[in-house]
Amino acid sequence: MTGVSLLGTTRGLTDSVASLTPVVSWPWPLLSMVITVIALVIAAVCAVLAVMKKSTPMVVLALVGILEAAIAVLAIAMVLEWGSAQGPAEPFVYLGYLLMCLATPPAMVWWARGEPGRWGSGVLAVAGLMLPVLLLRLQQVWTGRA
Amino acid sequence: MPEPADVGSAIPSPPEPEIHQIPSTRRGAGRVLVAVYAVFAIAATSRAGVQLVTKFSDARLAYVLSAFAAVVYVVITAALIKGTATARRVATIGIVIELIGVLVVGAFSYVDSAVFPRATVWSHFGEGYGFVPLLLPILGLWFLRRSNAARSSAARSAVR
């Protein structure tokens, strides 16, 4: 008897949880968190460098390379998932954001290298702040909560 | 240019090297400004493109405004990269339009949310983008003003 009421309560709970969470879940929470953290570290370090009037050291550029590699892994995982599952709610918007995510690190490094010095670091700080936003938009478009 | 180089040694101070000292809109802080404007130009253009093609009938005014904002961002970015005297004027006019746009659309989106269903960059003063759309034109105008002042003083010393 208690079992029935317990089951009823559990079902009620799971139902309410299910209605709170989106229909489509985001399949790569860990990888996107890693990318966000790397991007924010780059943003913070480069912002400090820009304030201190310093150019970007090679270590930071290498970190941008790691960031790009992580985004590439995410992109491949997305394309594979897209082939098997239903994919994003708005495919064209999604592709646009994905391409922007992939293009941002190399484009910003190129633009920053044009002016080595504090402002080059400033450009990379902008890139580091931008990527988490783009990633969040990717997530929203995939789950259909855009 | 071989011709000026031949005569160059005879002329005391040709204005050529001075031109490189004149601050460009894609140098210094302008480097960062162009980067931010380029991001907005690309993001706004692709977003407006998709909106106009796939769901234009849903919210015509909002999507036309989105497209207008995208054009404004593209023009400002291109003008800042070019950086000639004319381009600076174009950039200034573009940024003033951007500022008016973000203020008017921002205000209207609070007054009548039905007209702007949060679908433009400028809705709620760019709240959805961390208020960067509101800060950007202010920073842009400040930078252009400073850069123009530096440019005219550099031009004056080049004449001297």
C-alpha cells in the first residue's frame, strides 16, 4: 500500500522534473564546460596582459590552439550525433553558430598578430569572452530553446 | 615607387614617413573595436538572413530591423577597417545611427513588447547580449573622437 503511494509520488516527481528539463538534452555538457573554461582563462589572462601593456606570449597562443582543437572535437561529435539523432531544432542557425565557433580562434589570432602588443592581447580577450556566448547559443539552438 | 626615391634625397622631409605615424582606425584600441564590430556584423548578418528567409511573416518589423542592424554593423566594420577620412565619417554616421537604433528600439521594446518580440539585437538595450550593443556605440564614438584628434594633430605636424 505504501509501495503504491511511494510509486505514485515518484512518478509525480519524475513527471514534474521532465516538464522542467527540455525535450532535447544537450549531449556534451562536459566538453562544452571544458571549452568554456579554457576560453574564459584565455580571456582573463589576455585582459590582464592588455591592462599591463604586454604582448601575448606563445603559451597563451598555444592555449588558443588547444581551444580550437577542443572545438573541433565538439564539432565532429555534433556532426556524428546529427547523423544518428534528430539534430538541432534550427539547422541553419545552428550551422552558422558552429562555423563561427570554429572560425573565431584562428581569425582572432590572425587579427591579434597584426598588432603584437597590448591591443593584440585585447583582441584575444574579446575572442575568449565571445566563445562561451557562441557555445551557449549553440546549446540553445540544439535544444530548441533559442 | 622608384621615381620619388631618386629625388627623395634632395627633398628635406617628404610627408611619406609621417603618414605612417597618423593613427589608423584599425590600430591600437581600434584593433579591439574592429574585432568586436566584426563579430556583431557576422552574427547579426547570419541571424537576420535566416530570419528573413525562414520566418519573415512571423514578425516583419522585428526582422526588418534585425536586417537593418546587420547592415549598420557591416558598414561600421568595413569603414573602421578602411580608415580613410571618408571612411571615418561613414563610421561616425554609422555609429550614431547604431546608438539611435539601440536607444529607440530599446525603449520601444519596453513600452510595447508586442511590436518587438525580443527578436532584434537592440531589444531591451541589448540585454540579451550583455548590454554590449549599448556600450559599443559609446566606446566607438569615444575612440573615433580621440583618434580623429590624434590624426589632425599628426597631420598638422606633418605639414610643419
